[in-house]
Amino acid sequence: MRYFPLVWAAIMRKPARAILTLLSVTIAFTLFGLMFGMTATFANVEARAHADRVFSGPRFGGTGMPSAMVRQIAALPGVKAVTGANYVGGYVQNPKQRSFVFMGDQQFAKVFPDWPPTPAQWQALYKVRNGILMSRIQAHMWHKKKGDTFTIVAPGQARADGSKTWTFQIVDIIGDMPQAIGGFNFGNYDYFDKSLKLADQGKVQEVDMQATDPTRSTELAALIDRTFASSASPTQSITEKMAYAVGNNFGGLDINAVMRDIALAGLFMILFLVSNGIAQSVRERFAEFATLKTIGFSDRSVMIMVALEAAFPCVVGGVLGVALATVLARLLPGMMPPGFGLPMPTMELWVFGLAALGAAAVALASATIPALRLRQMDIATALSGRT
């Protein structure tokens, strides 16, 4: 604390430079926090994936698979429970506001017992043919409550009467889950199927199942694909662990590495900015440091002052930046447009710890060269002003 007046005087020697440096460091640490917060979110989703679940869909896209495949897959060895599903996907009010309803059959709760709906909520849903369970994120997004109607215009899914408008009754509002980034809506497959033209009925876009042995779910996925390889509806099956793996969700791109590189680029920007500012500040005050040494300040004391001067923008900017990132992580879901597909950052404890280590490393690296230069300076030369 005895060095604080001298350090503060040095910082405020150029107030504009100090303020701009602090703002730049704050912005860089906000980016740092958001990027590593995103990494934490992806890690949480991947960690929560169940090893015993397998997803199967049409290998070549198209209009879906025959619903009879649900029963055929259920008969395969290693399958514990199976469910078929389709989707109503479209927009609400205008094409920019995307949403969808996941239409599952009554076996869905057996395959996904960890989903938020309670057994009573599942039963209530299946008693209302056009009913849906809406998650809190979706309810907040569309300003809906239990008992309201929810209408989606689905351009690619015409009903039997030719209408492309699907109106649902909200049976209940339920909790959200990390893997459903923008929230979700769940409805009755039977209602959806019977509402289509006769030629379009009896199809599913997805068959999901539980494996009897979680360690053999990969083998089960391969068995399903082999079974239907020569059929009119070949499948592409994947375990839930693989489906929620970060690399698999971004076309093979290592999104964690991208986030890490962006965050490190921010740290390098801080390092360049702070080290340049400290070096310039030390050059401007070389004679002052020589005077301090003359009146008895040791090399250690002078180096501590330089380190504290470098630490001030790093520590204060780091605290402000990570705090701002935390606030933004909470506000972003309400600021993003409906249907926005990226997850929100999760500001876990290790993100704060990493930011603290980053701030300390940048402060130390920024102060090292100027401090060593002061240690090696010739006092007489510095006092003469020829340095």
C-alpha cells in the first residue's frame, strides 16, 4: 500500500491513456469471458448426453421414413425402448420468427425420461389431441401461458384441407434443458399424422431408442444402418453422445478451439496494449525512477511499482469485463431473435479463474521488460536526461 500514491500518480499522469487502456482491456476481457462461457456451455451439453440413446434418421433426407420402421427397430436385439417423431417447423407471425413443434408418440417419455415434463404433464398432453407442452424460453419468447393457443405457419407441411396453418393448445409450461438452446415445444405425433393428407401419413423423420447396454450403443447404431442399408429408406444412426459432441454439431469444426483462439487473441491484444503503454510510461519517467533510486528506493521496490502499474488496468479491466460478460450472458437470450441457434454462455467458476490467471499473466509479461530495463539503467545517465 505504501507504493499506491506513486503508482496512482503514474497512472493518472496521462488520464486519457489510462481510461482508453482500461476500456480496451474491459472489452477484451468481456470477449474472453463470453468465449470461454460458450465453451463451458458446449461442455455441459456434451457431458449431459446419455450413452444409452441412439438417434436414427433418413440417410438421404426426403419426406421421412415409414412409421413401420419404429416397430422393426424395436424388434432388433439390444433395443430397450423406441419412439418415432416428426416435426412441424415454420414461423410465427412473420418468416423471420422461426419456431417448431416436436411431435412425438406416447413412447417418447420412456426413451427420454430425463426430459422436463412430469408423468402427469405427459398424460395431460396426450388427452388433448392438438395440445403442446411449451418450455419457459418459448413461452417467454412468444408471451404465452398455459391455456393459450400457439399458431405456426408451416410452408412445407400442408394439412389435409390444404391449410399450412397449425394451431395448438398450450397444455402446460415446462422447464428447459441445455441441449434445447432456444427452448422447445412438444406435441402429439398421432394428431400431426392424422392431420396430413392420406398420402403423407405414416411417416417419421426420426426414430430414437434406448439401448439395453450403454457400452454397445455404437454397435446398435451400426446394426440399424446395416439392417436398412438396402431398403427404400436407408438410415443414418448416431449415438446421443456423438450427436451432442461439439465437433459433430458444426460440420466437423472444432468450435472449442475457435472459441479458445478468439479468447487468446483478445489476451494478446491486451498484452500488446498494456505492455506498450507501460513501456512508454517508463520511458517518459526514466529520470524520475533514477531519482527514486538515488534517494534509497531499491531495484525491487521500483520493479514492484512498475508491476503494480501494469496490474491496475489488467485487474480492474478483467473484473469489469468478466462482470459485463456475466450480465450479457443473462440478457442475451431475451435480445436474440426467435429461432436463434447458438447457445448462451455459461459463466462457471473456472471461467472466472481463467480470467484471473489471464490478467495476472498479462500484467507480469507487460511489466517484465520495462522493469528489467530500470534495473539495468545507469543512474547518472538517466539523471542527465540522455536516456
